[in-house]
Amino acid sequence: MSAAQVELSDPPSDAISALKFATTGLRLLVASWDKYVYLYDTTESGGRLLEKFEYRAPVLDVCFGDDDEEAYTAGLDWDVRK
């Protein structure tokens, strides 16, 4: 098995605190200290940004739920969101 490298389009503007690949490996969630969660499509070269979600405080962790369409986040605003 060889590792693939993906360069993200529109990367976070501050430190990345967590990242998780979906079980299918087709999507990537990124939590950042810039108060955003980023969702990327990794099937295209450049890791195309699909969604960018704004929070009140830095986001510390992310994970996918039952499938690629469900995600959970936790941040310094004391909220866990779905």
C-alpha cells in the first residue's frame, strides 16, 4: 500500500488541531484554531474545499458519525456540535 499526498486548496489560516478521514477515505474534516471546521473532497487533486463552518472559538476536535454526511465537533466554546 502506498501513501498518497494531498495538498489542500484553501487551507486553514492558523494551526490545525485535528483532522479525520471518512471511513471511505473520500472526505477529510479539519479542525483549526482559526475558528473554522473545513470539509474537503480528497478525490480530486488539490483537496477541494466543500464546506467551511464558522465557530465562536477555536475548534479542537472533529470526527465523522455513521457516514460521510454526519460529523461532530468540539471546541473551546464548550460546545459539542453535530
